[in-house]
Amino acid sequence: MRFVDMHVHLDLMTNGVEIACGAQDLGIGLFCTTVTPNDAVAARERFSCCPNVRVGAGLHPWWLADGTCGDADIELLKGLVAHSRYVGEVGLDAGKRGAASLELQTAAFERIMRAVSEHPLQGRVISIHAIRSVNRVLDILERSGAITTSSCILHWFSGSSDELWRAVHLGCLFSINEHMLATKRGREYARILPDDRLLLETDAPPQLNAPYELTALEHSLETTLNHVADLRHTDPNSLGTSIAARSAQLLDFEA
């Protein structure tokens, strides 16, 4: 496998199955992170024919913040994650779109992570959103026990240096995209993270519920890999092989 996109909203592309099939031909695996539990159920069915796709059961904090999702959705997700090896997108957002509902989000995320810990599955992977909330996210992962039962990935990390190293010491992985590399802090993190914690992602598409281009997804992964390799003064081919193998193992793909 050439690439694995470890955080992509494939189900929010109107041509998602077409993208997935094309990605299969190019040797690209996809971790489809969903934003509501109902979306997760639908995506599992929609992409059941795509061997290069893994669907995460998710509940994005923005959907809690704006009232689109509520307690019934949290309970539905708890039921899903109990039997789901792949979880995401879940987490907390204390930025402009989420700050007012942070306590609600926190209670929901804790309930979800406790469900994860109470129903351990070998090889479980969780993709986590943590905007201005990394320490709170890590507190919940520790308190619930999810950090010890799952591979926890912080997607598009933008926290402080202290938060970065706390997450590293707890065993977290980090999926890096072009947006992260657009900031000085993000580039420095991509340079200094341990080799065995690096993953790639796109967080595509930029426009939800619209068609997307496979060439854009492939280009984003290639650009991110080349930029990270340049920052780390290493060969992009060897780095890409290492990251792809790690990602394939996480998602149970053939490398």
C-alpha cells in the first residue's frame, strides 16, 4: 500500500464510492471518519464493497455544539463503539465553534470513552479532534482507561509543546495534513515527533456533501509526505514506506 489517509470524510463526498474504488487502484487506504453515529451506520453499508476503506463510528463535537446531535446520538454511539474496532471522529473543541458547549462535549466524550474501555477490542483505533482542549482530552483518555486499550490518534494536532509531549508519553499517534504544515508550530511538531508516531491524513473534503477529486486526495498525501520528509531531512520514499506500513497495520490492511 502506497498511502493510507488516516482521517478523511469519505462519506461526505457525493462520489465517495468512486473515490474509494479509484484509491484502491492506486494503492491508497482510507480511514473514513464520520461525524454522527447515523452517518457511521450508513457509511458502513455504503462502503461495504470497498476493501480499502475502514469506517469509524463518530460524533463530531461541532454537531453537539450546534444541537444537531444530542443525548440520543451519544447513546447510539456508545452502542456502536462497544462493537467497533474503528472510532472517530470524536473529541472536544474549545475554539470559536465549540467553546460555549465545552462542558456538554466533555460529558459526551467521557461517556463515549468509558464505553470504549468497558468493551475492549484488540486493535481498536480512535481518531480524535482536540482543538484548544488537548489536556482535557488526555485527562479523559487516562481517566476512562481508553488510552491503554486503544491506539489513540490526535488528528491535525495544534496544541502546545507541553501537550504534545504529554500525548507522546501517553502513547498517542499523530496524523499530519497540509493544514497543520501551514503553521510554524505544526511544521516544528512534524520535525520533532518520534518516527513511530507519524501518520498522514487529508481531512478532505474541504466542501461537505459535494463531489471530490481523487487526484486532489493523492496530491495532498504526497505533498504532506514530501514536506514532512524535507523537515526531517530524510528520504521521502523510506519515510512513506514506514508510515504506510504503520497505518496499514493499524487498519488491518495488507501493507
